[in-house]
Amino acid sequence: EEEEEEEEEVEEEEVEEEVQETKISRTEVKTELRQVPEPTKLDTRYFGELLADVYRKNCDIHSCIRSTEIFPSFIFHTMIVLMFQVDKQEVEALIPKGATELTKQQMRYLLQTRLTADKSMRLLLSTFSSLREELLHMSEDLRRLESEKETLERDLSFKADQARQYDCLLEAVRENNRQLQASLKETSATQRSLESQLMTSRNTDSGREFKIKELDGRLRALEKENEMLRQKLAGQASSSTLQVKTEELSRQYNDQLSAMRQEKDQEIQRLRTQMTKIQTEVTTQHSSSEKSLQLKISELLSMLEQRQTVVTRQEEEIRKLMHERNDSSKNVTKTIITKRYRNQYPILGLLSDDYQVTSPVKEAKTIVIERTGEMIKQVNTAATIIATLS
């Protein structure tokens, strides 16, 4: 564009110089005409044809200019330049000889006008053809731009749909995150409650241990009482009083045994309810909390099994003591060898509803060896055996 502007400025300067030259030549012609005598008149038909030709071509130019809406300003500059660049020799060749200078000037002007009109006509036609080609190119570009606009609009609508879907997905993820956080809070609260329950169960276990120790103390006291009674019975000869005392002792032992069984059954029932409650709560917890709870449950089960074995051992010792008391009245020493075969685990029975208090035994084999002898010695040996077992 800058180069075109520079070219237009140069052309305008050239046109101004040529216009000044023409003005100077016209002033010279005017001064010469004043000095020349009257010119001879020529045939007017020649000038009429020239004027008609110039008029026709000017009309064509005006019609072409009116038929187009776009007429750049540089065409006027080119027309002015072409008007003053006409070959002067061609014009001089067409002027007849023998005419006056004024007539020559008029003919020269008319010829120059006709040639300028011809060249301007050709220039306009070439310009309009180039404009037509440019318009075709512009229409093609416009169609291409419209197609690109349609594709861009489709892409924009597709991207907008994707953005809406992404927003919906993001909202769903946020909602799931909120739900997970709420569930995490609930699980943490339940875990804390389970931990508190475990602490309470441990406290109750400590209380049970204290009860077991108390029972052990009672058992030792009973053993001491038994020993004292045996020593007293050693100095007595009457068997009737011994029988009465043994019956009272056996009744007391039976009462204590039934009370211990009831306490044990209550504790087992309470532990069973706690176990079922913990199991139902464990199923709703997270995998990590499940593992920890399973470990704690296994610890509780092992502790319960140990206590069960302690209670059963104490029951067996009490039974042995009662049998020894009954046998001491008959002056008969019995050595009992018992073999027991368990067919199930007693701790697993706590989880079932049909749990029985009696210990499961598959086969019981008892060998009884009777021997008569002194009563004091046999009783002492039984007491030592019970002490070693405890």
C-alpha cells in the first residue's frame, strides 16, 4: 500500500507538471493567434465526425462508470496521465496540411481527446474485468468463510455440550465426595463407640478375673477347711457324725457349684450378646477396622476360652473333692483315671443359639481301683493331688 501511495504521488506530480506545460503552450498559442491573420475555413464535416466520435466514446465511458458502483480514484489519475502521454506523432500525422494554426490546435485537441477516450475505455474494461475476477474470488472466499463459520459453530456447540457434561460430572463427583466424607465420619464415630465398648468389656473382664481370683481364694479356704475337718475326723471314731458332716459339705459344695454354673451361664450369655453385637457392627465397618476388630474378637475369644478351661478345671477339682469325701466315709480309696476326647471347640459353641452348658465329650473311659487301707493316709494323698492341680 505504501508503494502504491508513493506511485500515486509521483504520478500526480507528473500530471501537475504536464498541466503547467499545457497551460504555458496554450498561452503561447493564444499569443501567436493574435499575430496570425484570420485562418481559412475548412470543411465542417471533418470536425463533425471528430466531435461525434468523441461524444460517442465519452457517452460509453459515462455509461460504464454509471453501470459500476465501485470506481477507484486512481483510475482518474491514470486517465489524466494517459491524456498527456498520447503519441504526438500519431496526432500530427492525422492533421491535414495547409490549415491555419488555430485549426491545427483544435484538431490536435480533438484527436488527443479521441485517443485518450479510446485508451481510457480499454483501461476501464480491463479494470472491470479484473474487478469481476476479484469479486468472484471474494464470493468464493465468502462461501468458504461461511462454511468455516458453520463448522466453527458446530464445534462450539459440541464444546459447549462437553463443558455442560463436564460440569455435571464434576458436580456428581463433589456430591460423591461429600457422601464419602459423611460416611467416613459415621464410620469413625462407630469405631470410637466400638473402642469404648471394648474398653468396657476389658473392664468387665478385669472384674471377672477378680471374681475368679476370689473363687480361687474360696477354693483354697475350702481346702484348708477340708484339711482341718480331716484332722478332726482323725480323732473321732463315730462314723455317723462323719457321714452327717460329709453330707453337709457335699450339699454346700453342690450349692456353690450350682451358683458358679449360674454365674458362668450368665457371663456366657452376656458375652454371646456382646459377640453378636460386635459381629453385626463389624460387618458394616471398613476393611481396616474389620481387621482390627477381628483381632480384638480373637483376643476376647482366647481369653474366654482360657477362663472356660479354668472354670471347668475348678469344677473337676470340686467333683474330685466331693468324691473323695464320699469315699472317705467308706474307708475305700478310689483311683480314677479318666480319658476324655473332645469333639468340638467350646468357645465356638458360644456363637450358636443351641449352646449347652455341659462340656462336650465324645468318649469317657474310667478305671476305678479300690483298695482298703487307712483313711488318714488316703485323704492326705488326695489333698496333695488337688493342691498340685490347683
